[in-house]
Amino acid sequence: MKHPKDGHVVKPQFMVASNAPVPVPDDDRRRRDAFAQWLTSKDNPFFAKAIANRVWSYFFGRGIIDPVDDIRASNPPSNPALLEALTKDLLDNNFDLQHLMRTIANSRAYQTSFATNEWNQNDRDNFSHAMPRRLSAEELMDAVSSAAGARPRFPEVPEDTKASQLVDPHIGKEGFLDVFGRPLRESSCECERRSDFSLPQALNLVNGRTISDAVADSKGRVAKLILSGRSDAAIVEDLYLAALSRLPAPEESGRGVKYLSGGAKASRAQDLLWALLNSKGFLYIY
Amino acid sequence: MLNLQGHRAYTCEGATRRELMRIGSIGLMGLSLPHFFLWRDQARAASVPSKYAGARGWESAENVVMIFLQGGPSHIDIWDPKPDAPAHVRGEFKPIKTKIPGTWIGEHMPMMAQHLDKATLIRSMSYTPNGLFNHTAAIYQMLTGYPPDKVSPSGQLEPPSPADFPTAGSQVSKLKPPKEPVLPFVELPRPLQESGIIGKGGSAGFLGKAYDPYRMYQDPAKPVKLEDLLLRKDVPPERLKDRFELLKGVNGSMPALEKALNEYAVDEYYGKAYDLVLSGKARDAMDLEKESPKMRERYGMHTFGQSLLMARRLIEAGTRFVQVNWPSVANGDPETTAWDTHAANFGPLKNLHCPKLDRGLSALLEDMDQRGLLKHTLVVAVGEFGRSPRLGVSTSGNSNSPDGRDHWPYCYSSVVAGAGIARGMQYGESDATASSPKEKPVHPADLLATVYFSLGIDPDMEIRNHLNQPRELVKGKPVADLWT
């Protein structure tokens, strides 16, 4: 290509704002290959950084550069040293994502409590405390099925296919999953997935079919518990374990047992499970 | 202690559901919704009286129907014909007489011509954009009252953010919550959109998500599924109450988590969902099967017409603010009814756009007037800008066909009606080519100020943003002369 002003032949160059220039082969046909190779190589300073940032965001609900799809000079990382260290860890281990996840999960940052004190309660950028976040659409649906012992039912897929196993975002469209922000996979932006909380979601959880049907499933957890003839305390314990992965505290157990004994046991146990599945401890990762 | 005025980040001032739950003996279950809203009204009434109090038009409206014609309708072809202008300005359409003496509109709006005696036609909408010329920036300007530069420093299309200025409906549903257990702010039939950017200028922004519109995401022209709003047969009201009591107990035993999740306003949503399901009013309001086929056809058996009919039903049920967005995305293809007529103007307007707008808007005005709803409902129909008076030129950087018209915020039209606004009046006038107002320019911020003013919300009042900084509700003046 010739320079429009002085007419000299301009050497081909990749338009990358980087200190590490991309080698351009002379042979026209191989330029694309060379670029593709460079793109995913350790020489590309952007790739590893973007991946490290993205994986971090999966664990924290927020990138060190945030939003993770908006990496530019005027949107700097909240902690450059941290991002650099993660990038180096990823590069040193030859893009081993499992290793990176292990590094993150073992970090003190990941293991901090969501409880705050007066010094960090307003912090949202520096990972000084965990920030609870809502289960994603598919996670939430699968968690409801699993806790209630109900079987997921999607049209046109093999029985017992979980929401997280669906290959096509159009399966179960305009239902629970879409209300809770399942992405349509129309763009490659992480922002396609919504994790906020809204009125239609509350309506669905309170009165929609997903939770209400699951707790009343004739082959579900509550039905089995009732048939098993176990004690009220054992039923309450089982429901807490299934929904919140913990035993009820003594007063929680007491409240549960009192409720179960106040009327038709099966429907009362359904109500308790309904309440557990609607609780913040269930809806949010914390 | 009930704190009605204290500030709280990310949710709201006033009585939140959480605060109500704190009031020991009353608790959520014993408190029916009408009480809840009564409290908020009392809290509001106790504030300083507005300097507008007593002015003509002040507090004349209880509800608002905002018909937002996203995409930018061509004012010169629809509302403001210029038969004496050169051919490359006046275009192909002829003017027709209307019920407003001396005021003519485009020939493809014959029904509106007959019903303009119920409305005021504003022909002097005008503003100069602050750099940006795209739909999203203009929509943001129209519906929040603020230019988007403060929240979009990159100048690019950006998705809604929690730092955004709140859209008008969100402001209203916070400052004047409905008295009935209904959805306070409903957006039909889909959110605002330009390309992949959905809902910019149409979200609650720094008021917090609790004030976002209820978005139905369904086409009212088709059978609508609203099972979430209808109480389930196996869960009678008593059982739902029991379930909520249990839920309160489960949440209450994890106070640290409650605190950490405070900003998500989960309880607020659950409270609203509970009230809505128990009352059943919203469900009924959205059931167009309850209307006669004749009525449905009067509005037009298409998405826009049926959305307007649903808007009327929602207003009847007590919804404070209904926004009906034109169903096509702002920058869509004009051949599929987007108002963005760069590529083709006259054909689509004549065959697609105008017949739907004409039928739907005239039906709404007629129907609401007959039912007496127009007395206390403000109806506004407006887009984010008009279109270039001159055919086939580029004003926004977009390319245009020879008969296409480009974006034009410097002069356009809007229709306002109801709440005592003058019937059969033209307000403002444009110059010979409908390029700029000749008199009485109305800035989008003035239009919003007028909406707030009509509801008895002082446009000059101070609100607090997400950083608790003081902001003006809107930097505009109400057009009080609309009330004569």
C-alpha cells in the first residue's frame, strides 16, 4: 500500500497499541496465520490479562477491570499489581485455567467474609469484602430442582437435562431462565447476562411455577420425606440441608417444627421449603 | 423507630418495606398496602409547599401516559406540514384540516385531525444536542431531562448504569407512589432500544432498581401470559401469608446477610410482588380479553394499538405512569415501522407508521375522554427528535436516501392532552421550513417539568443521586400556558 501523501510503499503492520510489535511475515498469505498465532501467544500482552481478569470476575462478580468487556486506557484496573500478578501466574503456567482458578480460590481475597466494618462497607472496587451475588438463571433453576428433588422438564431435550446443560438459549424461552437474565448469546459480551434483581423475578419466585411446582412435586423431596415418616425435627433438618447446605440453628428448628405441627404436614412442609427457596441465603452466593 | 426522612444509599428515602418490617408489632403481615402508601403520602405532604402550589395546572394530573415514539417521527410529514416550502422540504404529503381552526396536519393522520379538539399540538419542541446526535443520547435527554455527556464520557452508546439520571416514570413512581396495590410504572410493550443498547434513558438509574419500570416483554396484540400475577389455585391468600411469615423468619435469622444485601432491595420487591398477587388488579388490567372486539379494533389490532389500550386499562386500575414505546427499535428499518426514516420516508410513513399512530392515538384520546379519564390523566406523545426538513441530506453522519430524512432535534412536534390542558389548541409555531421554532420554544426539559408540575411534583425540587449529591429534578420550566 502506498502512502497517500508522499507515495512511498508502507510496510504492513498490525494496528496494535503495544510495546511488543507483532512480527509481520513478508508472504501475504501467511499474515493472518501469524496474527492469529500472536493473538493467543504469550507475546500478546492483552490476551492473558483479559483472560485473568475475566476468570477473576467469575469468582468475585466483578473484574479488576470492570466491566470485563471494557478494557481501555481510560478504564484502568482497580488494582494493577494484582492483575499483573494474575496475568503472570497464567503465563507462567502456560494458560492453565485450572491453575489460575486454584490460585484465586486459595487467595485470602476470595475467602474474605461478606461482613463489613465501618472502613470497608462502602467499598465496591477493591475486594476488601465478599459481595453477595444472585445465582445465575441456570444455577438458580438447577438449585431449585436439586433442593426440591424435582426433575427439570424442558421440551425437546432428553429427560433430566439440567438448565446448565441446555445447548440452545431458545429452549424454555420467555420462562424462568429469561426472567432471570439468561443471555441469548447474541453477542460475546459478558454484559448479556443480567444478575440484577427485579419485580418480575420476585413475582416469579413468589407465585410462578418454578418454585411452587417444585415444592409440590409428587415425587419430590417433601413428598418423600412425608412418606418416610420421619420426625418433624428430622424433616426440618433435611430441608435446611437441602436448601441452605447447613443445619438449622436451634431456634430455626424450633420454629420449623412448630409450623409443621400446626396443620396438614405435607402442605406445611411445602411451605417451609418454599420459604427456604425464597430466602436470601438460597438466592445469593455469599 | 420509623424513619421517614432519612437518606439511604441505593434504595430510597421514605418508608421502605424494610423499615416497615422493623416496626415490631405491626410487622409485614398485619400491614395492608393502602396503609403503607398512606404513610408515604403523609410524609410527602409534610414537606415544604411548592412555590407553584395553586398555579393553574398544578397537581391537575393523577396519572401519565407517555407515548414515546422512539426513532424520531418526521414532524413535517405528520404534524407540521409546510405546503408552501420548496419540494425538497415539503415532501409528498398534502395537508388536511383539523378540528383546531387554522391548524393543518399531514394527510395520513385523518382520525387525529378529527380528535385534535381534545389535545394541544406543540409545534415548537426544540433543543440543541450536547455533541451527540444518536437516538440513545436524545432519548436520554428527553426522558431524564439531562444530556448524556455526564454519564457517557466516551461518547459511545452505553448501556444503562446505576449512575444514570432516572427516567421520568421512575421519578414519578418514587415521588408520587400510587395509592392502590398496582404496578406503579409500567413500560409497554418493550424497552427503549438502539442497536444492542437496551433501556438507556428508561431505567431508574441512581434511584435504584426498585423504581425501574415493570416491563412486560410481551406483545399485547397476542394472548398475554401473566400467570405470575394470578394467585395460584393451590395457594389461597392465607397460605401465601403463612409462607411470607416463614420467609421473614428464615431471612431474619441471617441478619449479616440481610445487611450485605440491603442495596438490592429484595424485600421491597417481595413486598410489591406480595401485594400485586393478592390484589389481582394488575392481572386484570393486563387482560385485554375483557375488552370488546369492537374496542380492541378501534385501537388497532397491532402491537402499538393494543399497548395503548392496555395503557388505558392500567390507568383505570391506578397505575401512576404508563409508558408506551413505539414497538420498533429506535434505529430500525423504516420498512418494519421504525421511525428512523433515513432510507425511506414517504412510503413507510403512508403505509405503515401513520395509520397505526393515527388510529391508536385518536382511539386513546377518544376513549379516555369518554370515560372521563382524560380529566386526571396527562397524555404525552413525542419522539426523541424530529427529522430534517430537507430531504436526502445528512445531519447526523448517517447516509440518507434521496427521499429520506435525517435526525433533527432543533424543531419538532408533540401532542399533549388531558389533565385540564387546553383542548383544541396549537402551542408554538415553527418557521417556514419547520427548521426551528418561530416562537415559544419548548425544550425537552420543559416538557418533563410540565409533566412533574401537572402531577404536583415541584420541578425545581432537589433530589439526591447515588453519591448523595444534590441534583435538580429537572432543569426546565413548566409550560404553564398549556392550561388556559
